[in-house]
Amino acid sequence: LTSEAVAGDELFLHYSGHGGQVKDTDGDEATGMDDTLIPCDFQQAGQITDDELHTRIVEPLPKGVRMWVILDCCHSGTALDLPYKLQ
């Protein structure tokens, strides 16, 4: 999704499904839990953690690229590990 993005692009990602939590293994979560997406093959491939989503989707975004993400699942409020909080 992000590999060919350039400044001025707008990207859209939508996920509707199950979300969950697993024990945080790297100590970056105040709650001690990582939020996850639970794909249909999770029993073989595992859950997708917020750390992995941040590394694969957020970090590689080039400057000037806007991404819209809608996560329709439980525990999705911090699923991208963004540094922003809505007050």
C-alpha cells in the first residue's frame, strides 16, 4: 500500500473484523497490552499487532502522503500506535 506512494497521494485502508489484545512484549504500551487485528488465518499466521501495523504502514509513509484508516473492530483506538490523542 505504501511502497509506491509519493507526496500528494492519498491512501485509504479499511478493516472490518475482529480485534483483540495480546501481552505487550517490548514495553511500549502503558496498559501492558498490544492491540491487534485478528485475520481469518490467525490460527496459522497469528494476530497482527499495533507495533507491526505501525512499522509496516505508518513508518514508511513518505512526507506529504495522507492516509485515511478506518478500523471497524474492538481495540482499534490505538491500533496504529500514533502519538496523537483526541481530547
